[in-house]
Amino acid sequence: MEEVIMIAGMALVTFLVRYPLLELVGKIPLPDRLFRALRYVPPAVLAAIILPTMVMPKGEIAITPTNPFLVAGLIAALVAWRTKNLLLTVIVGMISLLVYRALISG
């Protein structure tokens, strides 16, 4: 029961912190330049989350061909760049990671 109360409390705090800003943004006009800049936030956040795992899978920098996360990430980036299809990128990235791991492990 404590977990439910804690999750509800975190949800409430998150809502109370974000709602006033979202309400304010809806009422005042914002420049188009700001909206164009905000388009780059999701890719930047995604890169900040994924890139450390790709280049440091065991806590140390491993930019080598034996790093399956790096190889799969580069393959997925190539697919994303060429197709601009998120689902295909995720599927190809996962498959390439599994196949490359199997190939280098034996």
C-alpha cells in the first residue's frame, strides 16, 4: 500500500510542477522560432539516454568492432537516416544486436 501512495504522490508532484507552465503556454503567444527549436528536444534527449549505453556498455569507453551495442546502434542510425521509420529502426537495431552478439560470442 505504501508503494501506491508513493507513486500517487510522485504523480501529483509531477503534475503540479508541469501543469502551470502548460496552462500558461496555452494562453500566451510564443514565437515560431521557439517551436522550431523545441522540435529538436526529443532527439537530443533520446541521444543523451542511448549514446552512453552504446559507447560505454560496461562502464568504460569501448569504441571497438567487438562492442555489439555500438555496431547495432550504428546500423540502427543508418536505417533511421535512410528510412525515417521508427518501428523499422527499432526492429533492425534489436535484430542486429542479437545477431552480432551471437556472431562474436562464438
